[in-house]
Amino acid sequence: MSARANGIRCSLSVPIKVSGSTTFAGFNLYGKALGGFSDADKELCQAFAGQASIVVANAQAYFAAFELSRDMAKAMESRSEIEQAKGVLMSTHRIDADTAFDLLRQQSQTTNRKLRDVAADVVNEASAGPDE
Amino acid sequence: MNHLRLEDARRQLGLSTMEVWVDYFALGGTLDAIQLNGYLRGDGDICDADHNVLVHALNEVFLARGHDHPLTYRPL
């Protein structure tokens, strides 16, 4: 059903701009008056769209920070496990930290496993103690 | 120039510098995000050990996408 059939005689569209984003939005108003929107209406609509842009930008910043904190928590876990594995290898082979990482890296590369998983095996094996 | 190849790799993988840094940090890398960004863009050099951590961070993403360690490591 067309807009005219519903009594719509005018419309006003204002973009909601979000800087640095590939997401675009618009604020659309429809009216039944033939005269369209006044300058005051347009200014009000633009002011609203401006505020909406800020809300969207703040929401994006919040979720970006949330995702980063979640990723950092995982990274800290991984890093801790790898440091433990390096310590085990340094002690076992009497090598420095860089060489210990290189051993983990080579094992990861040749087995196509994540270095973190290789490190977890080293730590688990060391913490399991000697076979009975 | 290996650091230029690393920046190409980052772009090819569609990763932000921050995403690369988090992966690098997770593997034990010691540079901060600004230093890593500078290195990726060709600003100076870093030690072989840190370079290899960065290379491995990128290679693990390549591996997850079906490419077998395309970036080369430096000998220690």
C-alpha cells in the first residue's frame, strides 16, 4: 500500500553518521501535512540524529572495550601457561627463555597445533610427576 | 624487508594491529601495542625472539585458515 494511500504527504530523512564505521543509519519522519516540515522541524530532526550518532558511537566504544577485555583475559591465561612451559623446558634442558620458546614454536609448527596447546602438554606432563 | 611482509600478512588476514598485538601478547611477546604497530609499519627493528613470537602469532592465524606457516622465522 502506498504512502499516499495512508495519508502520507511529506517525509524528512536525516543520516545518522557514525565516524569510522561501515554501518550507516537514517532517521526518517513522515507527515500528513502538505506543507512538509518546517525549518524548526528539520533542525530538531538533525539535532536528534546528532545525539543518536553519539549514542551509537558510545555503544560501539563500550562493546569494543568489552571485547578487548575478554580477549585480554584469554591472552593472559595463554601467556601464563606458555611461561610455565618455558620454565619447565629451561629447567629440564638448561636453556634460556628464548630457546625454550623456540622449542615450543618448533613443536607447534611441526605438529600443526597451537603453541598454547603444546605448552599445556608440557606443563601437564611436568605437573603429573614421575611415572609410578 | 621482513617487517613489510609482516604488515602485508596482517592486511591479508584482515586483522587490526590491536588484534595482532593481543595474539602476540598471548604468546609471551614483550612489546607494547604502539611498539608493535611501529615495527609492523617499518619503524626500526626488534630482537629475533620477539620477531619470531610475532611471526608465530600471524602463522597460527594463517594455519587456522588452511595455510601452513607461510611466514619465515629468524634463526636464534
